[in-house]
Amino acid sequence: MSIIKVKTKLDEYRYRAKSADINELSGRTNRSDITHFVNGEIAKRMEFKQGDIVVDIGCGDGTLLEIAESEGSFGIGILPSEEEVTRVRDRFLTNSDRIKIEQGLASKTELPDEVANKVVCNGVFLLDEEDVNLALKEISRITKPNSFVYIGELCFRDETEGKNYGDSILKWLLWVLWNQGGGEFLSRLKQTLRAIFTTEQMLILPKSHYYCTPEEFISRAKSFGLNINEHFPHKSISLNNEVIKSSSRQDYIFIKV
Ligand SMILES: C[S@@+](CC[C@H](N)C(=O)[O-])C[C@H]1O[C@@H](n2cnc3c(N)ncnc32)[C@H](O)[C@@H]1O
């Protein structure tokens, strides 16, 4: 049995790097379809092309970098732990000299100034106001002037509201059944049984997260030289492949002045 309670987001992804399924690095258990959809949408909006230098901060399993490479761009993925870096480097090592994976944080990428003309940071749950400010400052520093920055899946309300299952797996499964339906329940039940009867791990995650209103985020970004170009509800897909607009997450595209 391998059910592990993790304390921080950084620990969560270090553990995810050990999973058999590389999509675990995107945080979307059993839903690599969502990872492909979400990153495909970002790629459409960012219009990757030959010669672009794309930095993907918190690049998960590297799906976005793969898309950018297929459009002729050069991609740099940033991941916080050595375990994730090794796992994703292994994925690209033999077949790509246009993708680099480096260790770093949204607040400290270790990349040179103005290195990229397209920067993406999607689904990277930042910790608090200070972490958000540091990340915005860092993103602005590594982006060339007049270039685009995509910050996606930023929560504008508390996603833990109404999720009163704490760390109990049984209560969580019942919550899934009640709120997300039979299909999602069966998928989560299978995940739980696999964790009980095989070596595949299951993580009990930290519950609190940062959120802020679009107005607040846009004004915060502006103070770091990132002017809003457009913002819209984050889009995902259901088990039946229907496109769903998020009721708690917003995507933002900025231009670095
Ligand atoms: C939900 S996944 C999103 C992955 C990918 N961007 C996507 O949308 O498919 C979150 C990613 O953020 C990374 N991450 C978490 N905290 C981070 C931080 N402080 N700085 C940089 N990356 C971080 C994780 O390692 C993981 O790759």
C-alpha cells in the first residue's frame, strides 16, 4: 500500500515524479486528455512559430514544450525538483535537441534576462502574495519587451469551499460521487484500489491555496511591467469530451512593456 500525505505543493510534485504515468506530473490524475486539451489551447492562443524561444514555468510532463517544438520553436521547461527534472529530461533526451529542462522556481528560474519571447506559467499554484509578486517580477525579467506572457488556471475563489472531507479518503470518494458523478467516482475508486493493492502511489494533498480577483491580479502584474492583453475563464474538458468553462480559474495573457 502506498498512500502518502504530503505537506507542500513542491513535495507533491516530487512524489508525482515517481509515478508510472508521466502525466501525473501535470497533476491531472488519469486525465492526460485534459493535459493535451489545456496545452493545445495555450499553444493556439500563443501562436508558437519557427524561431520562438518559449519558456514554460512548471512545465509538468512537457506536453506544451512538445507542441512548441512541433511548430519549430525552442522550448525551455522549468521544474522545481531534481526528481521531476530527471523524469522529464529522460522523456526528451533521445529525440529532441530543441527542448531543455532546467531546475528552478517561478520565483527564481535561474534563466538570463529577456531570454524568451513567449512565457507560459499554467496551473502553477503559488503560495501567497509574496510568492506571486516574486513570480511576476521573475517572469517579467526573463521576458523580452513586447512579448507575450500566459498565466493560466489562477484561482479567483477558494476551491476548497464545500470540500469538507479533510484527509479522509472515504469521505472524499463520497464527495466525488455526490458532486462529480458516477464516472469520476469509478475512476477515483480504481485509483484508490490500485494504491491499496499495488505499488502505485496515491497522494493526500495539501488543501489551502492562493486566490485573488482578476482586478487585483491585473493591477499586481502591471506593477511588474506586464500589461493585460486579454483574460478569460479557463477551459477544460469533461469525461465526455465536452468543453467546460471553469467557475473558479481564470487565464491571463499579458504583454511585457
Ligand atoms: C498542475 S501542474 C501544471 C503542469 C503544466 N503547466 C500543465 O498545465 O500541464 C503544476 C506544475 O507546477 C510545478 N510547480 C509547482 N510549484 C512550483 C513553483 N513554485 N515554481 C515552479 N513550478 C512549480 C509543478 O512541478 C508542476 O509541473
